[in-house]
Amino acid sequence: MGETKGRSVRANMLFNTAGSVIYYFCVWLTSVLIVRLSGFEDAGILSVAMTVTASPAIAGLFNIRSYQVSDLTGEYADRAYIRSRILTNIFSLVICIVLAGVYGYFKEPYILAVILAYMVLKMSEAGADVYYGIYQKKARLDYAGISLSIRGIGSLALFVIVIKLTQNLLFAVLALSLFSVAVVLIYDMPKARRMEDGRRGPDAEGLAVVWKLIVRCIPLAIVSFLNNLSLTVPRTYLEKFHGTEVMGYYASVSSPTIVIQLAAMTLFAPLVPIMTEHFLKKDIVNFRKVFLKFALLMGGLTAVAVVGSIFLADPVLKLVFGPDIGPYTNLFIPILISAALIAVNASLFSVCTLMRIIKPQYLVGIIGIATAIFCAFTVVKTMDMKGVLIALFVTLLSQIAIQMILILIGVRRMKK
């Protein structure tokens, strides 16, 4: 069985959140430093790479983590989850190449190369994610926090060193991506293997079992992919309609908000096994208490961030990115609120998954992508950055409303 002694919920939340904030702060700092070291043009290219790889990365995750951490009955062995990630990562790479072609980047070889190099990073994140799922079930997210911290700080350092030595964005992205792969192989794989449930053989980890797991999670993967694509479509068409420089400005203003978004999502992660236990026991009172606790925590975090942004957003963004960013700093608070809504949307998706409300989630994905495409060719085309925000708000609020209805229906069924 390996290591079984877990940490408290508070310790797991602290380590997981701290590691995630460090990691995504380093990702944000990368987007800041590229502006300083190489200009808004390269910042726009890097943002394009981040945007194009976002949806394939979701496909690589296949949203199996949500199923994995709520699999408290041991339906599938840990090795089955690990092996499934190899197949889904290959799938994500194919999706990335197809999307790059659809968006026309085959005609721009340098941008295409940066996209593929960044995809290596996203695949390493997906590899780490399945090991984090094992940590999470064993209440040892402190390991995840350490892994995230090492990958974030090391990747950032390598990125800066390589960009300064070569003045080449592609080489810098390759360096940070390969470092991330190395951390997963050297740190995460050995740690997780000591915690695995120990089941081996065709009945536990064979191709038939792995394929059954993947098929089981296909609805989750499709919806998760559509949800993420609905967020990236408006930003992708911002670059298509208005150019990489405009995309660079939008990416620069929005980049700090990823820290808030991911902090909220990682705060929720340790609560998933707890909510699953309450759900399996049909303990509605404690299920609601945990849900309410997260809602209050999320609301408080967003409120503090908004109040702080009123006073700090403009001067800090100008200090970090220079005076040229000035005309766009007023977008920061709306972008921050949209980031909070993204976190809420993702967390509600996890709640629906642990409640095994799976097929009805198709409605969430279909409405999201339809709304995003409509907004991309209307408000984004005519209103540039403000149009992106309108698209995000309309899409996210409609998805959140549907998921809340599904959860309420699920809670009522718990009473029966």
C-alpha cells in the first residue's frame, strides 16, 4: 500500500494552494518578463501558444482527475489512472496540431513551433496531475505543493536565462517545458509509486481496463474540453481580428488574475474527497456545509482581490509592464471577476462529477461553446478586448446557472 498517513485538510489546503500560487505566479511572471525582455510581439506569440494549447491540455487531462479523487470505493486501480494519462496525452497532442491548423498557424512555422514546444509543458502538467490525484486521495497534497514550487521556480529561471542568452522565444519555451518534464519523472513518479494501491495485472491495469476507464470518462472529457474551448475561442479570435499586439496587451493585463483563479480552484481540491464521502453516506447536512464553506471562501477571496485592485491595479500594471499598458488597466477588475467565475465554474463541474451527474453536463458544454462562437464573431469582432469580457461573462454565467440547477436536483435525490 505504500505511504498512507495523511495530513489534515487545513495542511493540504495550505500546501496545495501555496504550491499552486507559486507555480502560476511563475507562469504569470514569464508573461511579464517576456514583455520586458523581448517586447509585446513575443508576448503576443507566447499568449497565442498558451491559448491554443489550453483546450488540448484539457483534452489531455480528460477530466479523469475529478473521477479519480472521488473513486473512494476503488473502482479502478491507481495504475489504470496512470496508464490512461499516457493515452490521453497522445490524444491531446493530436488535438493541438489539428487546432493549430484550423487557426491557420501551419502558415506561420515559428509560431507553430512555439505552440508545440509549449504543448510539451502542458503534457508534463497532465502527467503530474495524475500523480497529484494519488497524493490527494492519500491526503498528501504537500507533495503536490512541493512539486509545483520546484517546477514553477525552475522553469522560470531557465526561461529567463535562455531568453537572455539566445533572444529566442522558441528556445526559452523548450527549456522550461523540458525542465517541467524532468521534475515529473524524477520527483512525482517515485513519490506517487510509493502510495499506489498495489494492484497489478490485466484485471487491474490492462489495456481493456484502461480503455473502460477512458470510455467512462468520455462525457467528462468532452464537456471539460468544450468548457475550456468556450473560454479560449473569444481570446483566439481577438488575435485573429485585431492582431498579436492587441492580444499581447490583453494577455498582460489578464495574466495576474490567473493566480486568483488557480488559488480558488486549489482551495477546493482538498474538499472533493470530503464532499464525496458525505455524498456516498447521503449526509446532506455536512455536504451542504462544505459547499457553503467553499462559497464563502470564494466570495471573500474575490472581494478582497477586487478591493485591492481598485487601488493597486493601475500603478502596479504600469510599473510591471510600462506606461504603454495604461489605456488598458481599467479592464483588470472585470477580467479578475471573470477569473473568479472560471474558478466557480470549474469547482461546480467537480461537484457534479463526484455526484456522478455526468451526461447532463453535455448541456453545459454545448451552450458554452455556442455562446462563445456567437460572441466571437459579434462582440469580439466589433469591440475587441471589451467584447472578450462580454463573451466570457455571458458564457460563464449561463454555465454556472445550469450546473447549480443540476446540483440542486442531485441534492434532492440524496434525500430519497
